[in-house]
Amino acid sequence: MQVTLIGIGVGADTLTREAWEALEQAEPVLGARRLLESLPAVEGQTRLAAARADEIMTLLREVDAPRPCVVFSGDTGFHSGATGLLALLRAEGVPFRVLPGVSSVQLLAARLGEPWQDWSLYSAHGADCDVVSAVMAGKSAFFLTDGAHTPAALCRALTDAGLGALRAAVGENLSGMNERVVIGTAAACAETAFAPLSVLLVDAAPRPYARAGGIPDEAFVRGNVPMTKQEVRAAILAKLAVMDDETVWDVGAGTGSVSVELALAARCGRVFAVEQRDEACALIERNRARFGAWNLRVTRGRAPEALAELPAPDAVFIGGSGGALPGIVDAALAKNPDARLCASAVALETLSAALAAFSARGLETEVTQLSVARAKPGARLHLLLANNPVFLLTARREGEA
């Protein structure tokens, strides 16, 4: 027995001649019921409906026919059920061949008259997909969609992140009788209903600010809200060691200077800036747009109450607690007991309270004191002017690397 795996592409009309010949000679043909029903009938041919790889493998063992074919939607190499079946066939030593189909990626590119070799490819079909992080990767992003993660829903997420002006193209019922290609902005597509069989292409977002951690203070919009200084921000980044796909909280975010730095470090993750003051929230939004930190989201409210609906954090910076530091720590650890924590303190009372809160929760704590002085030119000399000393308390579960 040799099993032939066939991608029927975006419809039976796009099948290759090699695939047609294999189907005409096959006995039996297996696949999802809707795919079998889309194929022209072949006299005397047995067709067996099965969707999951293990179900298909069971039927293949039972029929033990010389020329079975298994059909899959789309292309066998692009988020296809063929992957699971191939693993089972290899495990049992069953010979196979794969005949790919024309994918929705290729067809949308053809309809747009554009090459697709530089697109980034994602699937939101039956899976969570962070569309904002995807378009921040520097390339146009193509998405398979489904009934929950529709083109409109994905475009709505982009619009909410401030990226509603990006060009978006939706391919609806590609190669079908009701085919439609809609080109517009993400904001416009967010308000448009599309057929269940749709794919989405979105242009790359403007590139975020690129440099090492510790952006110069003067680069931020500041207003009258206190801001964490450059040298301290660089140390916070080093202490939290944020990875590019992590979820991070910045509690008491102020101007958002730390939030922006964290968002640029976690460019494929998410950063939540929690702040209760209206003026500060407005500054965070301005700095977010200024630096292209589209994965930064502002949460307006007082901690710890405002933290209740946030996703579990991998790392948390507490820049301002309003006297509620124990509750903030409890909220973070309740969602992720292994979260990495960093708190700043300029007053000895805050230092003492943070040490007590971390110690009471069995956290291993490191205390670093930063004293920064900057030279200011005088008449003939450069004199050092000291900034307020800052304590950074970094805490994690004992034994965590």
C-alpha cells in the first residue's frame, strides 16, 4: 500500500493534473465529508469520511487497499491536517507520496498581482493569534481565519492598537462563484462582514523605535508626570530580562517610559501599562505612538483592582503602588506564581515595605541601589548634579533561574 496525500487547494477546480489522475485511480478516497462532496464522482469508487489523522489511519489499516488517497483542503504544507497523518505514516513505515495544492496564499497574491515570498504567514484558524505582534515583525502578514477569528475581528484588534490606517486585503471565497477581494484600511475592514472562507493580508506596521535599552529622556513626551530616568530604565530591563514573546505588566506607569522600553523588548509579546491618572494615560498613549510600541496597551485604573482582568504576567515592574504594593504582588503571583518582579523605591519607607512584602511571600529578593550624576557645564567647569538615589528590588521564587 502506498498512500497519496492530496491538497485540493482552494477548490477542486485548482487541482493539478497529477492530483486528478491519482484521484481517478484511487481506491478508496478518504477525507473530510465536505471535501469528498466537492469532488466529482468516480464510478465504483469508495469514499470514506474522516477528518482526524488517527481516524484516517484506522480506516487505512482496515481497508488495506493498494492505492488509497487522502484529500486535504488548501496546500498540504501550510497548516494542513496532512502534517499529523504524515507523522503516523512515518511511524508505521507506510509508504506515501504528497501532491500539494494551490494555497490561498498563492491565490490571493495572484489576485493582488503581488509576490508573496516576503510575506509572514500565520494561522488564526482554530488558534489564538496575536495580530498586532504579527504586523510588527516588519513584513506583510497573511492570516488564515475562521468563524471566531474573522478578518473583521483581526482588523478590529489592529484598529484598537492604533493601526487602523494599515492597508488590509481580504480574499473571500477564493476561486468560488462568490469570490470577492476587498482592499481597504484595517479600520474599514473591521466594520465589514466577510464569508466564513476568507483570508486576510495586512501591510507591515511602521517599524518600532530601534536601539538598545535606555532611550534618552528627551526622546519621550513628558508633561508634568514624573518619569523614570534613562539609566534606571536600562537597569530595570536588565533586572527583568524580558524575552521577546512575554507578557509584562508595568504598574504605576507614569509617562510610559518604562512601558515603552518593555514593549520594544517584548516585541512579540504584550505589555500592559496600568495607570490611574488621566494626564499620565494620555502621555502613555502619545509615547506609545511615538515609538511604534503597538503591543503596549493602556489599562486605566487603580491597582490592584485594575489588574483583575489582565492576563498572567511573566514579568512585572512596579513603579508606583499608591501604598498598595502587597495587593499588587498578590495579584501578580495569583496569576503566575513564578512571575519575575521588580519594584523601584526612592523613599526608605517604600524600600522597607517592598522588602517586607516580598519576604512575606517567600520570594528571593535582590536589592540594588543606583546613584546617577550627570555633568552640567558651568562657566568654565563641568559640575556633576546628582539625581535622587533609586533602589531596585528584584524578586522571584527561590530557586528560579
